Amino acid sequence: MDFPTLLGVDQLTMSYTADVPALEAVTFELHQGTLHAILGADGAGKTTLMKILGGAIPTDKTTGQILLGGQPLVLRTLADGIHRGIAMVPRKIAVFDHMSVSDNLMVASWQQDRRFVTSRRATESRASDLLARWGIDLDLSASVRAMSPLQQREMMILRALAAAPQVLILDEPLAGITGQHAASQLLLAVRRLVDRGATCLYMARRPAEAMQVAQTITVLRDGAVNGTWERIQFDEVTLSAAMASQRLGDAPAIRPDDDFAERGGLFGPLSETFDRWFRPRS
């Protein structure tokens, strides 16, 4: 691939228990200006990988090496991940119902700037610029509660992009999106982001979904890489077979990721606090 390597993961290993590694010697490269899908069934290690890259799991709990822009990536907290340019969009829809669309879009950049006081005019201007930059159309005056799941997901993605990350991690972004038209619209929006210069790591568990958006697909199976394919090599049957777990039993052996994903990642635990701050007083 002609694009330079932005993120390099080399022999990354991490265990929750002594018996079964959650990730074992995971190695891949994410090239700048591309979308690289990490494809795997539930329990394959996708969310563990995302948590490490975003700082939810400190890198000193792992072995191996992560390079971002050629420099070692050492993270201890989620805030470290944000400040190093890693933005995560979690699987669960997580929005702030009692804030405006503009405020929802800017909250990540506020955290990055370490300020939560700004003028309404400046917030709306920055939000409008963000929509124009990434080619996503949202009504800044709309009620967040009345927005469709597709619009809320687009708002979450733009919120992450507001912090100008080097890497945007999308964790199963079609989760909660119903209807083929809405799903197609979201995948088109994601492809547009890459066309406009974003670098994305896309976590997926359906081969057909990954094939629609990715230039490169790496399959995780039971915590380990089971192959990497470029677009010209994509084949749904091959990818499905590569995903099939080799662990005994019907259920995945590793499922500690679900709580983080279902709480909305970084913004899930914050949402109640922000709702209290911004809830209109009667």
C-alpha cells in the first residue's frame, strides 16, 4: 500500500486471566488516510484492542509495541488517548439529551482543550465548520431527543472528529441502526470521512459490512490475528471461515469487553453528569 503507516501494532498481548489471553501477539498496520477494518466475532478481542489503543487499558498492562507516527504510544488513561490523538466512538448510542446539537458536537474538543466555558456564538460557529469539513448534514437547532439513531450516530462520530484526532476508532457503528437505508447512509458517510482525509480503524463482526467500507481487513479470532486481506482479495466466505472460533464450547471464552461498550465508552459514564449540568431548570 502506498499510504504511509500511521499506527503500527506489533506483537500486542494482553490477558485478563492467566489461562486465556484476550489478545495474543496481535500485529497489523493502519495506513494514513485509509479505513482498516478489524473483523471478528463476539469475544474475538476487538473491544480489548480498542480499549488499549484508546487508553482505557494502560499500555503497561500489555506486552508488545504500539507506534503512532513512528513514536511509541504509552497510555495510562482515556485522557491520554485523547491527547495523543486517538478518538473512540463506542458501540452504544451515547448522547447528551439536554444539551444542544452544537454542544454535543463540541464536548470532546472542550475536554481536549480542558475548558467547559465558551460563547454560544463560538460553539455554533465551530459546529457549523465541523459539519462542512466532513460533509455530514445535521440540524444544529434540532432536538437531540427527536433525532433518529442514524443522526445520533453521525453526531457521535462528528463529536470525536471535533478533537482533530490522528486515528478515529469506530466500534460497530451500525449497532442500533435499523433499516437498510439508514445503514447504507451511515456507511456512505464513513467512506466520505476517509475520502476527506480521516484515518479509521473500524471494528466489525459482519464480513459484508467490513467489505463495504474497508481498504484492508484484519481478522481477529480468539484474540489472535488470523489473516489480513486487501480489497482486491476480499471474499465473504473466506472471511467468515477465518472468523470461526477454535475454542471449545458455544460461548466465547473472553467477554469482559461488553460492559465498557454497553456503557458508551468514554462518554457513557459522563452523560449523567452532563445531563445534570445542562438540564433545563423548571
